[in-house]
Amino acid sequence: MFPKSNYERVYTGSLITIQFLQTILQDNGINSITRDDMKSGMMAGFGGGIPDHIQLFVKKEDLPIATSLIKQNI
């Protein structure tokens, strides 16, 4: 996804779930980023992606804690 990136995908789901998880992660000091191929495709002027298929990424160093928090809250 991100060449030579320090980010790892931890979850894929709907916008509401992703926002909920981002809040939990942020409350625990973990920053995250999202990727929405459908929205990106629409903004670029063509269709693409799958609805409610938003990807959530965290830094690799935060992966163990982030994974644990996500499992506890999903």
C-alpha cells in the first residue's frame, strides 16, 4: 500500500466503525490514517472501490497496542 512505509493496516470496515476506532486509538495516544478508495475515485472523476470498505492504518510501532484495542472494542 505505502511503499517503504511505517504504517500497517489494522482494520477495514464502514465509516462509522472506522471513526469509532480512530477515537479509541486517539484516546490512547495512537495516531491513525484512513484510505477510502471509493471516495478517492469519485473525487478523481471516476468510480472505483467498494462502499464501506475503508482501511485503517497505524504505525508499525503502535501495532500491538492498536490491535489489542480494536479487538477489545469490536
